[in-house]
Amino acid sequence: MPSSKPWQELSPAQVLTELGSDWSGLTESEVVARTRQYGPNRLPEPPGRSHLRRFLGQFHHVLIYVLLVAAAMTALLGHWLDTSVILAVVVLNAVIGDLQEGRAEKAMAALRTLLALQASVVRAGHRRTLASADLVPGDIVLLEAGDRVPADLRLLKSHELRVQEAILTGESVPVDKRTEPVAGDLALGDRSCMAFSGTSVVTGQATGVVVATAAETEIGRIGHLLAGVEQLTTPLVAQMQVFARWLTLFILTLAVLMLVYGHWWLDYGFADLFMAVVGLSVAAIPEGLPAVLTITLAVGVQAMARRHAIVRRLPAIETLGAVSVICSDKTGTLTRNEMNVVTVVTAARQLTVDGAGYGPDGTLMEDGRVVVADADPRLQELARVAGLCNDAELQHGNGDWRVEGDPMEGALLSFATRLGLSAGVLKQQWTRTDAIPFDTDYRYMATLHHNHQNQACVLVKGAPETLLDLCTEQRAKDLTGAPLDRVWWLAQVGAIAAQGQRVLALALRPVSAGQVVLARSDLGEGLVLLGLVGLLDPPRPEAVAAVAECRSAGIRVKMITGDHGATAQAIARAIGLEQPERVLTGVELDGLTESQLASVIPDTDVFARTSPEHKLRLVTALQARGQVIAMTGDGVNDAPALKRADIGIAMGQKGSEAAKEAAELVLADDNFASIVAAVREGRIIHDNIRKVIGWTLPTNAGEASVILLALLAGLALPVTPIQILWVNMVTAVTLGIALAFEAGETDVMQRPPRPRNQPLLTGRLVWYILLVATLFLVGVFGVYRLALAQGYSVALAQTMAMNTLVAMEVFQLLFIRNLALPRLTWRRLLGSQPVWLAVALVLVGQMALTYVPALQRVFRTEAMPLSALVLILGVGVLLFLALEGEKQLRLRLGRRGQVGQNRV
Ligand code: ATP
């Protein structure tokens, strides 16, 4: 096995030989053979819950225990029919619960695969991004800041690499890594030329070769398993579950008291009384609630994933609905991140470039004339910097050119080709000997190159302000160095940026051939500015619509970018930010006190040339103003701001692993519109949770009060215990689940965000519970008494009462779906398939119970005449009208305009 070797003691060349690999990586056929030999690079997952255990888990509820005791008692009393009904209901309930939980678990498992780790590798000479599970020993892996090391690597080349190895060594201070071999059987933390799977790259860049994968890695050996299945819950749902548990306890106590009361004072027969009390408990306890809430979350998580927003921490689902400010990056989130060099400015010339995509075809124009690039050595120099000071790779396939790496660098590669110098040729002429990777704090990248004529040069590209500070000269017409005209260049930068283009400066410095290491201090003296390029990165059309949606939803969008102020402003205008005119730069931000910042922040939407520390400061300042912040980020340094924000959002494609780990949400498509879609889903889920609660609690209260009143008053029960068991366990759960699938109300993104700490059990909900319970009492007792008065048998009267109960539940469901809408439309009333499916199911069940002779015997029901059906339907409609009337009355009584508060 390759892992058993002391890799740290061997030189890079020896390691490559041992592993049968080289700098250009493995060939595809090698990879296939090794995958067969070593398997996928995946740690064994902790064994999940087996299906049987999940099913058995469904019986682990107080209520089920109560029912099982009831089943035993009825069996002892010889009431076999009751026993079998109870047991059937228990099993049916377990099956429904099991199906729901299975769905929830599947939703979570799907999220995990969506968040699978990616790795950058070199195979057959080409750079590629692939799932880290596909790595095999011998693969060449590229690491950069923010990455999670995907396998155990022997480092071959590194630049200022520092790795946090706490997961393996417990040491939280990042360690420096080098490539020189180290002798002896050292502790993991001292193997400085190794990078271990699961550790995180804090700074720098490196290339390494995979020496061990999967269980053979150090992390695999210590048996550090992945975190288990996350519980599908949020604070609101957890709060509800605790509430449901206390309510259960309370109701069971009440039930025992009723048993005592009924037995001693009312002289009921024990068997009847016992069944009535069981019926009472079943009716009152919201047993379906936790399961329905879980499925509501699972449905929501899936809906978000479909909209490319992957939830990493579940409480985020709830917070999303309360977001009041979205702070977004620009590049790739609000814009497409499909770059193209369109402007070139040198000291002597101004050119435009015409060409689509990353292909080599494009035309250079100057004053309306086509220009031949290879005739101008200054443009050749520009092309050399663009093509060599570059980590990206262009790949051709299916008639299309694709970028592997940073799209901006891809655009520079195609620009070099359009100038007549392909990166392949350039790389053959000039070997890269060292590099300083791009870093948001410094805003430039530099590389050192040597050619065969014993010449060497440093090539630099970066933000123009930075390069203007570093350069001392500029390339003159005659190819000599002339003094830098800073003011002139800044004016050029402003002009290009004002067109919404990203401006990059390119510079070069010849150095002595003996220099093989590059440090930041080498850049100073003698750096010659060659020119500027302007890159076009158009706004995403869907971002424009999403920004408009945010406006109507009372959500402020702020752009926080590392780019130039003028570029940012032009994009801000194009996508329709509320206040694009005022731009605050990072430097200006540094000059503001906290109170000054607090006063400018509400009306500033564009922050430019910011660094990750500024993001943190902005989040904190906005939160101090009571805002709920969603903040995007991609780099390793963005992690603190993402953690601090109420909703940290990482980019799935260009984001670093460090950012993803700090985030609550990962955007699979890096698209701003997906954030807004997630907020929308968050609001819908929150609404649905409230609807589920707002439907379940009053329904339970209504059912229970029917039995309670009958017991207390010593009346005959209008609905038998067995019937109530059926209604509650089966009907209620079916109807309740429909709410989990509710599509959002039409105004979901037209109302302001809900306050962060809105309580769950509002006074309004308590009032609503009382109202519905009373109406249920009136309806059920009313129909029961009416039936008896008409001379119907008790069994028929009970059948009618039971069907009334179900009808009222159905109509309450129809009402609660539209609770927030001030005006009811037929479309709203008739919409939503899941609700009608559930209603249809319940209807079939009720009809069967009422008219199928075998079931009539079990549930002691009788066939109802048509007039009874009409009566029951009428009672349901009346309930709906009463509730809708109450809603309209309340709206009229001065709450008009605050529709958002009209929820339970
Ligand atoms: P956003 O924060 O909106 O994504 P951004 O991607 O422009 O914006 P940074 O990545 O911080 O932000 O880049 C800041 C500036 O650094 C850019 O405007 C550009 O001038 C320069 N820059 C970006 N990438 C590179 C690179 N690979 N090499 C050299 N300079 C770069």
C-alpha cells in the first residue's frame, strides 16, 4: 500500500517515481486502474439508522404507549373490535411517520452529496476540477488558500503554504509547509512536507502528489468519522416540540383526572369511560405535529436545493424569512463572471477588442481600423504578462472554449491569443520559476520566469491603484522606460471603469537570470507599467429581476466588492440598486468612526475596494441597527464575516471550502437570484410552519372540547372514542401534511420581512384556538342534537357528528391556507394540488367509513341520507364563512395595511 511508506523522507522526485506519476499527472487509463485498485477516496460513513429501527422508532411516543395500553385493556375486556381498530390506527400512524421521516432523511442525504468536496488536479497535463472522491494515489493536486486538503499529499512545490491541522494534531496555530524531506519517524505535526486529508489551507499555494486516499489517510486511520445525520429541526420547530411534549403531559394528567371524576361522580361504566378518556387524550394531543413540522422543513430544504440554495445549517431556513439586508459580492454573483477583454490602453494607444467567449478569434480595432497585433512589440509584452502571469487554463471541447480556473484569467489567456501569442507557446519559451499568488489584501499577482536565452523577468498583474504604487516607470512609445504619469493613468482607469469594465494593470520587470525566488520586496524598483486592460463582465439578467423583487419585499441589497468604485457603480446602476450614486471605498470606510458609519450605512448601497475585514465591520454595523443580514463570500478571509452574518452565504462554484464551512447556505450556481429564491422559500416555509401549527392546535382543541364537554356534562358522546381515534390519527395527519406542500401566497415577496423574534404562540393564536374550538363544539353538538331531534338513531347521529367534525377540519384547512390574504380569490381557493389530494383521500375514507358495511360494523356507523350530507357540507361552509368574516372584520377594524401581521 502506498501509505505505509515514510513519504516525508523521500525527495519529490523519488516520491513521484515510487508512485509511478510525474508533474503532468496520471493518464486516464492509469486513473481507471488505480480507482479499481484503491476504490473511491471516501471515508466510510457512520452506519445510518436501519429502516427497521426507523420504523420501530415510530412507536416510541407517549401517545402510542397510551394507545397500546388502551389496546391491551380493550383486549382484556374482550372488546376485540376496538382492540383491532386501535392497533390498526397505531400501525397506520407508524407507516405514515416512517414515510415522512424517510423523506426527511433523504432530503438531508441529498444535501450532503450536493456539498461534496472538490479538488483541483492535473491529469494528462491538464488542470481539472473534480470530486475529491475521484482522487487516486499518484494524482497531482493543486492547493490554494481556503482549500480543504482532499487526500494525504506529499508536497512537490509550495509557496508560503500554511495549513491548519487542528483536526489531526489538536494544534490550532497553522503550520508552515515546505517541500524539503524531513528525516525520522516524526509526529504528524512535524512532517512539514506533507499535507494531510481533512486539514485546511490558510495561506499560500502548493502542488502535491496524492500518497494515500480514503481509509489509508491519517484521518482515516484514526477513524475520525464524518458527522452523523443532522436532525431536521430549527429553533421554532424545537420550541414547538417541547411545547407539544408539555401539552401531552398536561393532557394525560387531565385524562386521569377525568377518569377519576367520571368514575366517582358520573357513574360511567369503566370500560366506556376508559375508552372515552383515551379518545380525549388522542383528540387533544397534537401527535401529528412534530412529524408534520419535520416534513415541512424537509419539503422546504428540497425546494431550496431545487433553486440552487443548499442549506448547511437548518436554523437558517427560519432566519432566511426574516432577512432585511442582503450584502452581495459583485463578480459572479450579480454579474455573470464571463469575462472578456474589450479595452486596451497603453501609453501610446487605445484599442478595443472584439470577440466572443474564450476562443482565440477576435479583432483588435483602433480608431475604427483593424490592427495587427504582432507588429507592435508593446502589445506583445502585454500579451506575455496576460498569458504567463496566469493560473487558468483554456480547454476546447464540443465546439466551445471553457476556462479551468478564474474566468478573468481565462479572458486574459484568450486575449493573449488574440494578440497572437498562445499561452502554450509562451510557457514553452518562459518557464515559471516562482509565483506570488493573488491575494485580496494585496490585489495583485506576480510570477518569475526564465527563458532559454538566460533572461529572467517578473510579470505582475493587478488592481491599477496597487500597480501604480508599485511601478516607477511606464513603457514609452520607443520601448524604453519613461517616468510614470500617474494622473494620466488614473484618468484612463476612471474612464474604463465608468463603462462598467473591470480594469487590470499589467507590468513587467527584467531581473538577473540568477534570481529563482520571488518575494514581494522584489517588485519595487524598476517595475514598468505596460498598460491597462478593461474586462467586460455583464450583469446577470436574472439578478436585475431579483433585485427588483427584493425591493418589493422590503429587503435592501448592498454590493460589497473588491473591484473599483466606478466599475461597481456602473454595475449597481445596471442592476437597479436603490442608491447607486453614493460609493464608499475601503479606505474611506477605514476613516469613519462607528457612529459616522452608522449614519452613512443605511443610504449607501455600494462599497468598493473593500477587503474581507470591511465586510465584517459592515455586518456588525448593520446588525447594530437591528437588521437581519445575509452576506455572501468566497475567499478564506471571508469566513469571519460569513460566521458573523445571520445568514452566511458561500459560493458553491468559486467559493473556498473555508467559506463554505463558515456559511449557512451554499449557492450551487453562485447566482444572486438564488439568494432571493432562498429568501422566498424561507418565507414560505415559515408561513407553512405557522399554518401547520395554526391548523393543528385549534383542530385538536375543537375535537377534545367536544368529548370534554360531553364527559363533564355527563352527556352521551356525540362521537365515539373509536371514531375520534380514526378522525384524529388518520384524517388529521393526512390533512396537516398537505400544508407542508403549500406553495407561497401571492404576496409572499410583497410584504416586509417579519421581525426577527416574532413569538410563536401569539395572543392571536390563542384567540384563534378558542374561536375554532367553540365553533367546532357548536357545529358537532348542533348536528348531533338535530339528528336526534329528527328521530335518527344514536349511531346515525354519531356518524353525522363525526362527519361534521371532519368537514369542519377540511374547511378550516381551506381557510388557514389563505390566512394572510386580505381578499380571497377563486384561484387561491381552488389552487394547491396537495390540499385537494388530501381532501379527496379524506373524503374517500369518510365515505367508506359511512357506507361500507364491514367498516360500519367496526366503527358503529350508519349510512347517512343525502339531506345529512348537505347539512354537513353547509356546516363546513358556515365555519369557513365565520372564520373569513372574523378575518375581514379584524382587517377592517384598523389593521388594514398590516396584512403581514394577520397571521396566527
Ligand atoms: P467581488 O468581491 O465582487 O467578487 P472582486 O472579485 O473584484 O469582487 P477581489 O477578488 O477582491 O474582488 O479582487 C479585487 C481586485 O483585485 C480586482 O478588482 C482586480 O483588480 C484584482 N484582481 C482580482 N483577481 C486578480 C488576479 N487573479 N490577479 C491579479 N489581480 C486580481
